[in-house]
Amino acid sequence: MNDANVYAVKTLTKKEYFAPGHRSCLGCGEALAVRLVHKALGRNVITASATGCMEIVSSPFPLTSWEIPWIHVAFENAAAVAGGIEAALKVLQRKGKISDKKVSVVAMAGDGGTVDIGLQALSGAMERGHKFLYVCYDNEAYMNTGVQRSSATPFGAHTTTSPAGTVVPGQVTWKKNMPEIAVAHKIPYVATATPSYPLDLVNKIKKGIAADGPAYVHILSVCPTGWGIASEETIKFGRLAVQTGFFPLYEVENGKYKITVDFEELMPLEQYLLPQRRFRHLAEDTLGYIRGRVAEQWEELQKRSAE
Amino acid sequence: MVVFKKGKGGEKVLEIRFHGRGGQGAVTSAELFAQAAIMEGKYAQAFPSFGPERRGAPVVAFCRIDDRPIFLRTEINEPDIVMVLDPSLLSVVDVTAGLKDDGILIINSEKEPHHFMLERLEQAATINATQIALDILKRPITNTVLLGALARISAVVKMESIIDAIEQRFDAKNAARNVQALQKAFAETLILSKNDCKPESLNSFQKYIAAASTTREGAPKADSEYLWNELQPGCVVTDAGNAKSFRTGDWRSFLPVLNKERCIRCGVCWVFCPDMAYRQDQEGYYLVDLDYCKGCGICAQECPVGAIQMEMEKEADAV
Ligand SMILES: Cc1ncc(C[n+]2csc(CCOP(=O)(O)OP(=O)(O)O)c2C)c(N)n1
Ligand code: SF4
Ligand code: SF4
Ligand code: SF4
Ligand SMILES: [Mg+2]
């Protein structure tokens, strides 16, 4: 049995800040990620959310799953709104208009809302140095609107706008490395996480919100509907993504890299890719290419975390 | 046999409502039937009801067929025929809502049609579509299967046209299997007409659907019932976490069943549930809250000692 999971049970609060009755698909890894993130954040938090699956499923008027102040903003400006909230809180506290209780500020968005349309707002907020945490829930496509590719969709994946055919093997670009883009802003904390490793995820969210400046956590959020897997396999595929090196778990604290879930040897990549409907068409040459780049990426990461 | 109904202006129109769960293919069903009608030179529409509901949630789709061009673009509130793809929906939605007085109800069920007969209906029909789908398609997808029952009951569209529509839509291998399932359903559909129905079998379903159509306690009124001046600026909702009044347990087709003797009370099921459906009892066992569990199966898959089994939800016994 995985001791870390049992330990997670002991350390996690029983309180839920994301209420049941939300309308995600059954087995949604993104909803689970939101639940765990907000368990880590606790009560004194304001979250600004871009549109996307998590906004739609959690706030169909007049219902809300949110037990904390939560604001739905446009698709592209979650980071800008969070930056504004942080600045406003600072001013109001300085003027003594509100109590100086610590209130955390969080921005959340999907991969589309982060790596594509929200990137400039996010870059601006990181550059200005707002003390906030940005959480990207990456399910590797625009799922809310029916599985269109984003720049976080992995190479070779079939989506409705990167269809796999006889000439083109699905997505033709490599996944944009958003954590590295965040690191390049020299912010104090950047990490990757996935709900399949709940303790690791919760620790990183806590570190991120405690950092003295902007923090960025990129969460791989398995989407059974968009990826073409059974609803009960959400946790398993998150684990396989990590165990095969496809989505390494690491953190970068003030520029210092550390792999947080390390392996002597990675599992064969096919075990992660081929059972998913979005990858099942992959031919050996495409697989070989992906294998090469994943190995390269893993080596690079190991080198950096040894520095 | 239903042929076209005469509309107010003398036009002939047939309106069908399909009840399924997100991901079961209710829309495909409606589209195939419409396609078959179009191939016969009729006019037809097929469309889903748009909403935020996702895989597993109760959904509806509509099909409207006419022998003249159709200008209506509205959802169908008073259908001539209602099709139910998933029997577990019967305890959740009132599938007969708005069904015309001389209408027809077609249900995927292993039961005989008299269980579903209402006094005001013309016919009720049942077909064990799940079994046919499992036997022939190897998956519990009943959308094409149920069209076999529809073809048997309604003369509006010929069986051959439905087969043509299926062959156009699927690749050869899938089309062949779907056609096989369709024909089996056509042959095995059980039909009960009003005149052949014993009066004593009329009451149970009536009571049953009455329970399904009552609104839940604590639920705020529907969004469409708000007046503009009742809305907060920015549509702010101040009742934090009120989504709890919405029971996603209605979406479930599989149920996690705990074997207490095996359970080591580790809580892993609780950690990984995306729907906050686990509560710990006084003895430390984790029990499922059926109001919210959507039946994804994650807890059964992740339990380190295999203490949870997923079981198919049965058709409710009340019927
Ligand atoms: C400016 C703008 N363009 C397009 C949309 C439509 N839209 C809503 S959600 C969404 C996709 C969201 O994808 P992602 O951010 O990856 O979140 P997910 O739904 O996958 O969780 C799109 C395209 C919008 N709301 N605003
Ligand atoms: S489409 Fe994917 S991310 Fe969106 S609610 Fe469904 S499972 Fe979750
Ligand atoms: S995961 Fe299994 S053993 Fe652990 S508490 Fe849940 S049912 Fe019991
Ligand atoms: S099947 Fe298990 S994990 Fe899935 S919603 Fe139900 S209780 Fe939660
Ligand atoms: Mg996405």
C-alpha cells in the first residue's frame, strides 16, 4: 500500500471548501484537484477563476459549490483580477479599512485559460510581483467547449481540432512548458503536481501560498471524458503520467530545482499512452519521437535538481 | 401503429423526446431517426437540450418530423412519443411530463409494459435494450437498439431507412452490429395498448413518477424563475455551498458497495473521491453519501484492499 496516501488522509482537513453537488463528469480529475487545492488553502482565501469546466460545473446560477469568496472572471484575465484583489487588500489594510488578517489570493484557470489566452495577464502579474498563487488545472485541452487542442495538449494527442489521420498524427507541436516560463520570471515558487499524489500536491499548494511573492503550481488534471479512459481510471493515469516521466513532479524554490517524486527507472511510456483513446492511433515512429523527448526532459530535470 | 398526427393547421407532425444520460447517445438516437425521415423525403430536426450537464447526468434530446418544412425551433414539451434509454432515470425524472394524452411511452426495461402503463396513454412498450446491447455490441449503449422499438411502433419512418441512416453513420463493422441489434429489438419489443390493459395495473407507475417529479427540499428556485429585480448586482450568490441541494447521486448507474469485513479504515476512498461523497462514521468506516456519489468507480479502483465493489444500479423496485 502507498504509505504517502494513508499519510495524506491523516494530514488533510475533513472540511470541504468545494461543496458536493457540482456538475463535473463522473471521475473528473480536475474537480478532485480543485477539492484538494482548497483543502490545502483553507478558509481565508479569495479565488478568481477564469471560465472553463471548473467554473461551469461549480456555479450554475443560483447554485454555487464554493464555500469561500470566489469570483468568476473572463477567460483571459484571472491573473489580472487576482493581482487587483491583492493590491486592493494591501491598500485597504494599510488604510485600516479592513482587519489585517492574512487573506490569501488565488487565481485559477484551465490550460487554455493559462498557457494560451491568459498568458499575458499571468506574465504581467508575475512580473509585477503580486503576492498570489496561480493554479493551472491542466487537462491538456479546451474541455469545456468539447475537446479542442491548446498549446498544452501533448504531441500526438487527438483532439477535435488536432484530429489524427493518415497524414497528421494528432497534435503536431510539443507541449508548451508553462512551469519553465514561470521559472523564467524568477518568482519564488514554481511546482508541478497531480491529485494522484495528494500529499505532494497539498504540500506544494501550502508552500506556494506561503511564498513571498508570486507562486505558480501546474496541476495535471486527468479528464476521463476528453482523454478517452474509464471514469475509475483517473487516479491511475495521473500516477502513470508521473511514473513514465511524461509529467514529472518537481518544484523550483527560489531557482533551486528538486524532483519531489523520484524514480530509479521510469516505466515504459506505452503503458501510459496507448490505453488512452486520444493516443491509441500512435505509430511506432511517433512513439519513438515522444520517448526520446520525454527521456531528454527527464535527464535535464535530474541534472538541474542535482545542481 | 402511430402515423402522423394532424396539427392545428392540418399539417402532420410527430414529436419525440429521448431521455438518457450524458454520454449514452440520446442525441445520436434522435439524429439517426431524423436522418432516416429525411432520407424518405420528409422534413426533420434533431437536437439536444443545451445545459451544463455532463457525462452521467440526465439529459434529453428531441426529434421532430413533418411532411412540410419545419419553422419551429423550440424544445418539445408535449411529445407524442417518449423514449427512455436508461431505466434508472425513472426514479429521477418524470419522463411522462407533458406526454400527450394519447401518447406512447417506450422504455428500456427488462419488465413487461404493464408496469409503465398510464390511464391516459395509448400504448406502453418495453424492450430489454441493455441486454441486447451487451450481447451484440458488447457495451451497454442502447441508443440504436431502442430505435428498433420505435420503428416497430411508429410507421412514420421505415425500418429500411433507419438501417440506411446507421450504415451512413458508422463504419461497416459497427453498422452491421448495430443493425443486428436494431432488428433484434424490432422483433422483441413488447407492446401493450390501452384497451388490453387490466385496470389494476394502472396505478403503481402513476405513484412512482409523482415521487420523481417533486422538487427537493432546500433547493432554491430555478434560474428561469428569478425576476430581474431579485438578482444581486453581478449575480452574486451569497448562500455559500448551496450546490449541496443538487443531488448528483441521480446520475449514478453504478453503486459502490462496501465490504466492511475487508475495510481497514484507511480513508483512501475518501481522499480520491471527486464528489466529496464519503463521510466517516463513529467507528471510523467511510460510508458513501448516495445523494452525491456519481458512481465513477475511483474509490473501488483505489481501495488498497479491494473492499469496494461497483454494482449496477437496479431498476427501482417500486415499479
Ligand atoms: C474570450 C473567450 N473565448 C472563448 C470562450 C469560450 N470558452 C469557454 S471555456 C473554454 C475552454 C476552456 O479551456 P481550459 O481553459 O483548458 O479549461 P477546461 O475547460 O479544459 O477546464 C472556451 C474556449 C470564452 N468564454 N471567452
Ligand atoms: S470534461 Fe473533463 S475536466 Fe471537464 S468536467 Fe468532464 S471530466 Fe472534468
Ligand atoms: S479505501 Fe478501502 S479499506 Fe480504505 S477506508 Fe476505503 S473502503 Fe476501507
Ligand atoms: S464511486 Fe466512489 S469515488 Fe466515485 S463518486 Fe462515488 S463514492 Fe466518490
Ligand atoms: Mg483544459
